[in-house]
Amino acid sequence: MTNLWYAQYAQLAQLNWQLHQQHRVAAWQANLHQALHETEQMAHRVSCTLPQDLFAAAVLARSWLIRIHGLDASAFHDFNAKRAYAAAFGALDGAVRAARNDGRAQWDVDNYFTLMDRVAGFQRLTNDNPSAYVESVRSRAATMVTGEGFVAVGILLLVLGLAFLSTPSTRAGFLVFGLVGVVLILIGISLRKSSSARAAAEVAAAERYVAEFQTWFEAPEGGGWLKAAWRDHPLLFEHAVPPPPTSQPAPTSQTYVERKVVERQIVVVRCRFCRQLSPVDRPTCEHCGAAGFGSAQA
């Protein structure tokens, strides 16, 4: 039973992965030519960067491979497009493998992506505006405070209960309304305290998260390391050489045409007068101008 359950779970995981891959490919299918165009440009940039800065080339290549993950040459229908994409993908993968063969470079690349993931998470959460993020948490926390309704109803019941004190026969009603009102007031006060505590905890957590990130970003092993990497590897943001001029990516409906160049072979013979080579079908030597230059060999 356990083996059967494990097999079914593994099959479900495989199906989910295939579905995930199909969704990623479908996103690129909308503009395959644009994907090919940009991948070729990045491959050219990485190839130019690799001889000068292995770290920068590996970071650029790995970042782009993450972006196009799930898109392979089989997604293209044209042979030339398949070949061009495979060549560009191979250049990017080669840069990543080159870094793996260098232990120090591989550690630097892995550390760079780990630190950048933390920076990206902070930017997504705060929308790159920590002050506005903290203020939004405070505003949301203010709406979390509850209990006022119970207190208000409890006070209303106490006021209504006072009306039963006018005659001795209705004093029992005052006790009932008063007891219920007091219970509601106590419930409201308890809810208000607990919700206020939760709201204050959320605000404190947001402020602490922002403060801890700012401290980390100034620390040598955190943001300080990233700043040093950005400073020491300018090719992360600059092209190693000016990219070649390229036209706009072709529209989706454009068809690639494979062109072949057929070369003509020319038979030559050595002139018996000047000893230079000339085409055999010429009436005179190309160099000395002698007629019948190839009729007899010296």
C-alpha cells in the first residue's frame, strides 16, 4: 500500500511539473521570435564578457537561463530558429559550467544569487519603499482592533435595565439586563486587548523587519558584499564590447529561408615562362601575358 501511494504521489508530482513547464512555454510561445532575439543578444554579451570577467558572465548567463527556463529548441518550428536558439543556449550554459569548474567563482556566484534573493524579497514586500510599507501596516493594524461593538451593546443593555428599577416587581429585569450587559462589556474589553496586541505585534514585526534589512544591507557579509561585487564587476551592468547592430525582431509570420553558397572550383596551371599559376581557361598568362603558356610544361 505504501509503495502504491508513493508511486501515485510521484506520478502526480511529475504531472504537476509537466503542467508547470507547459505554462512557462505557453508564456514564451506568444512571441518566440522575441525570445530568440533577446537570447541571442544575451549569449553575445556573455561570450564577450567571459574572457574578461568569469563571475559577471556566469551571473548574466544564469540569470537569463532562469528567465527562459522551460523553453527549449523544440518549441521553434523553423530549422534555422532551432539551430540559432540551441547555439545561444549552449553559449549561456557554457558560461555557467565554466564558473562551476572554478571553485571560488562558483561560491561567489551562488552567494550573489542568495543575497539578491533576499534583496528581491524585501523589494517585493515593501514595493521598494520601506516607509510607506510600515505606514500601510499601521493602517491595516488599526482596522484589526475589535470589541467596540460588544462594549456598546453592553452599555445599551445596562441603560435599558435602569428602566426596570422604577417598580419593585421589575427589578429582576434589571438584574438580567445588567448581567448580560456586564458580560458583553467584559467580552468587548478582552477582544479589544487581544486585537490591539496582535495589531501592535504586526507593526513591531514590520518595523523590525525593515530595521534588520537595513542593518544587513550595511553589513560586510550582506549588502556590503553585494556593493563590492557591483563595484568590482562593472560588466554586470555594462557591455564588454558594443553589441552588433541588429534589426527589430522578425514578426511571428516571417519564414526563415536557408541559403546555401555554391562555390566554383577553378583549375590552374603553372606558366612555363614565368612559373606563376594562372587559370587554365585563359588565352594568355595572367602574370606575364604569354600565349600558350600551359601547352608544354618545363
